[in-house]
Amino acid sequence: MVVINGTEQVLQQVSYYLGISGSIMPGVGFGIQEVKQNSPGALAGLVAGDVIVLVNGVQMTSEEVLLHAMQESGGVIDLEVLTQASNTQSTVRVVAEQMRTSSF
């Protein structure tokens, strides 16, 4: 909470939700291990086993790349994904769900 001119103000923070979890695969990208049902990631067609190689044209070398891209683009991101099923690379647009948290 912040006090401005003696009045407490509400702080609001925006974060983004894709509904995916996984880990960085050094030199490759972000390996998706789980996709939550009905999440933005699932609705975009992401599945466990896919690997995110690029985020908005930037090499996926750390989770921070994805976080920064979502903040900069308002949650709309283009992912270059290597699909495990067909071993092909394709572009997937994902619209992350905005989540607002407030502090009073």
C-alpha cells in the first residue's frame, strides 16, 4: 500500500496467465511439460511435449524472455513452437489472460 498526501492508495499489478508449465532446455528453448485445460495456451493449441523456441522473434533462453514479451505486448504473443508430434516448427499466437492483483 502506498500513502499519497496522507491518503492510502490502492496498488494494482497486472500479470499474465498462459496455463503452461515446463522448464528451459539449454540451447533449445522452453519445454512444455503441462498445459492446463481451457487455458489460453490450450486454446492456442499448445500441448505437453512442445518446445517454445522464439517469443515475438526473440530466442527463448529464459523464462524472463516470455515474461518481458507478455508485459511489452499486453499479453498477445507469437510463439515459434517445435511440435513433438510432427517434429515441425510453426507460429502460434497466444492471447494471455490478464490477472489483476490489488493491494489496499
